[in-house]
Amino acid sequence: MRQPCKSLKEALVFGRNLHHCAEYAATKPVRLYGLIVLCWKEGSKGIMASSQSLFLLLGVALCAVVLIQLALWAAQSLSMLAHNRRQFDLSRKLMLQQIDSIIEKRVVLSDSVAQDVVDSVHKQKNSVSEDGSWSGYRSFTVARVAKETDSVTSLYLVPEDGKPIADFRPGQHLTLRLRVPGRAKPVIRCYSLSSGSTSDSANGIGDPCYRISVKALVTQSSSTDTAPASVYHGLASTFINQSICAGDRIEVKAPAGQFWLDEDSPVPVVLLAGGIGITPMISMLERIQATGAQRSAVLFYGVTNSREHAFENHLRSIAAVMQNVHVITCYSRPLPSDVPNEQFQAHGFVSIDLLKQVLPNNHYQFYMCGPPPFMESLYQGLVDWQVPESRINYEAFGPASIGTKNTEEASAVASGNAQVDPVSFVRSGKTVLWTAEENSLLELAEANGIFPESGCRAGSCGSCETGLVSGEVTYAPGHKPDCGPSKCLLCIASPNGPVELEL
Ligand SMILES: Cc1cc2nc3c(=O)[nH]c(=O)nc-3n(C[C@H](O)[C@H](O)[C@H](O)COP(=O)(O)OP(=O)(O)OC[C@H]3O[C@@H](n4cnc5c(N)ncnc54)[C@H](O)[C@@H]3O)c2cc1C
Ligand code: FES
């Protein structure tokens, strides 16, 4: 039988075991009562002794609770602030987009105040700096239309506001926004500047102007009953070649582009032009002529025959006055009336063999522009001729371009593209999978019923620029757009892992 507890400690140790406690209480109720009284007395003494530290503890606990509440409140406020900021940014962006789309679509607003707001935003966006540069689109008037050949038309463009126009680097292009009848949306296309400077008094314009030269995309119908008729394929090129007249208005973005003649370099240049790819080369040659540079320049120009030979007399006159400029024209299918050694120097295509025959060595800076087969064969030929890639500059007039400028870069892009990554179009509420079959995010969007703004489809006009909400994109070889990491050019981008696009 256990003895009754003699001290509080003993009672507590004993009391911890409930089994013993119950057993003790059942047999010795009086002693249990004594134990409870003892516990109460000892406990009261302990409480009195430690009351001070208890209050201290209570104070500390209270402070801790208050501090935790404060911290929670601060965190909540911060997160609300961040949320509000995001909402504000998004609303601002959406509002600007709405204004842009109103400007784009020329929506007639019933509210004249709203129209004033739109006009003032339009004006602010298009304000012209002292040096003639501007951002966004600016209104130009067609001062003159000139036929270079049956299928190439030049437009001379002067600013409607009469203010100065920005200078440009020879080889750069303009982006045009055209209102083509029957098209709900404006048509955006890029055209290289086809003159070396903005002063074109020789052409009777007087005022500073830009010149572009546009080739119509024509094929001959092959009907057996009637004489072959010309069939025009291109939207913008047909409109420019057939409908635009002097006095018409066109919206134009400032000169831009990465393909330009390095005027500071003394290295001699070789210009390789195929068909309408002659336009940036005219600009480069004219600039060399205008600055009186003694830099040696050889132009190889490939066209079908005299019917397609744009700027024939102009090029001949440049070569006649500039000892350092040589022009070699190749006709692939000369007409019986075409005069060898006068109108053309070689029969056939511009080829690497021809370059090797004419040039003493490969120590040149090469610039090329032409149709895809022309570019692909010459690019490969130059690489095989040990021309460093850093000395080969090129511009493609459409989506098809040289396979790669750098093999490693191309294979990295190719392997990135092979992954099946989810692509989310946030505003449209669609998530689809990227497959290697798509050439670009623009094609992926269009294949899924989303039609973003687009123009050149070659990374040149900037019209497909879209917000990149999350993730990363990879660009086609040779392209490094300067739109920053939070935006991307859909027409030349593929996803590098899962991406979310603002669209
Ligand atoms: C940086 C840059 C500079 C450029 N500079 C010049 C320049 O100086 N001069 C110039 O002329 N061009 C230039 N271009 C090309 C120009 O921007 C346009 O792409 C070109 O004028 C064709 O546009 P489009 O609207 O007429 O053709 P689209 O209507 O866009 O047609 C595009 C393609 O589809 C084909 N196509 C369309 N409809 C049909 C059909 N029914 N049947 C068969 N094929 C069809 C066309 O043949 C064409 O190949 C440049 C492009 C870039 C990116
Ligand atoms: S469509 Fe012109 S940059 Fe993409």
C-alpha cells in the first residue's frame, strides 16, 4: 500500500499518474482530501512567489501579439499596394491600347471631347524633334510617282507638316501604313530607302524627301486562247504600283533597320543585289558618291533582262563619274534586243564563281539583298570562300531568309523549338501547345484564331510587338530586336519554355 504524500513535489509526481491517483482516491478518500488541501496551499505559495514573473510573461506575450498583428497588417497593406499598382499599370496599358486601336481604325466618335483626347494623344505620339526624327506614324504626301520599269514604281514622300525629316543610314528602310480600299485594317509594309539622302532637288521636289521603290509581284497568265495577261499577287505592291497618285497621303514610321553601310570603315565593299534587292544598294552607292569617299565599291546586280533592269541609266551615270565604283549587271534571260557589255556584262545569275573572276581577293565587306535562292547560294559561297561571317551583311525582304548566320546559334534555336511548350494568350484566354511545325509565335497565334497586328513578318516593322507576361523567347538567327525583355516580336520568335503573351 502506498503512503500518503508528504510534500507538494511528491503529490505532483504521484498525481501525474492518474491510474495511481484514482486507485488512491478510491481507498483513502480522507487522505486524498488532505493531499488536495496540501496541493492548494503549496500551489498558492508558488503562485504568490512567481506572480511578478507571471505579469512580466503576460506583458511579453501581449507585446508579441500586438507586434504580430502589426506585421500582418503591414504585409497585407504592401500586398494590396502591389496589387493596385499592377491593376493601375494594366488599366493604363489597356487604355493606351484602346486609344491606339481607335486611332488605327479611325473610329468616328460621337463624343467630340473623346475625339479631342484621341487627337492630342496622336499628336503627342507623333511629335517631331528638331532633327526631324519622330516616333510612331507621321503623315507624308506623295510628291511624285516615277516608273522605273514596267513593274517598279518609285514614290517621293514629303512630310505633310512641312517640318524637317530625319537623316538615315544608307540601307535602312521605312515602314508604311497604307489604307488599301476594301481592307478593313491598314496594311503595313517595309520599303528600303532607294536614295542616298533626303535632299532630292534633282528630281524637282525641292523639299527634303524620302524615296522608296516598289516592285509589283506580277506573273503572266498562261491562257491558250488569249494573249498572256499580267496577274498581280501582292496587296501593297499592287496598290502602290497601280493606284497611288501624287498628292495621296501615306503614314510613315521613321527610318530604321540594322542593314546599313558602315560609312566609317575604309574596307572596300561588294554589293550583291538580286532584283528589287537593288534598292538599299542604290542608297549605299549614292551615299559613297555624295560624300566623295574614295572607298572602292563593286556592285553585282542580277536581273532577268532589260525589262526588269531598274535604275539602269542612273547606275551607269554613277559608275561613269566615280572611278572607284564598278557595276556588273547579270541578265539571266536577256532579250534578243539586249546589248551585251553595254546593258549587261554577264549572262546568267550572280554567282560566287563570277565574284572570284572579277575580284582580286575576298578582302571586302559584303552587303547582299535579294530573293531567297540568291541569298542562300551566295551566302554559302562566301562562307566556303573563307569570308568571315562578320563581313557578310544581308537583308531579306520577307520571311524566307538565309538558313543561318551561325550554325551553333541555329541548332540551339532548332532544339529549343522542338520542345512542346505551352503558350498562353492571356487576353484571349487560350493556352495552346507549341510544336516544331510552327515557324513563329505569330503563326501559332493565327493558327489558333488569334490575329495580332502584323506587317513585314520578317522582324523589321515592329507591328507584331507584344507584351511578354512571363517566360522567354528565342529569335530566328541573325535577329536581335531591341524591344526589351518584357516584349517580343511574334513573327520571328519561338518559345524557350512555357510562355505567357499579353494577346
Ligand atoms: C526590310 C524590308 C525592306 C523591303 N524593301 C523593299 C523594297 O525596297 N522594294 C520592294 O518592292 N519590296 C521591299 N520589301 C518587301 C515589301 O515589304 C513587301 O513584302 C512586298 O512589297 C510584298 O508585299 P505585298 O503586300 O505586295 O504582298 P503580299 O500580299 O503580302 O504577298 C506576300 C507574298 O505572297 C504571295 N502571294 C500573295 N497573293 C498570292 C496569290 N494569290 N498567289 C500566289 N502568291 C501570292 C506574293 O507573291 C508574295 O510573295 C521589303 C521588305 C522588308 C522586310
Ligand atoms: S510583322 Fe513586322 S516585325 Fe513582326
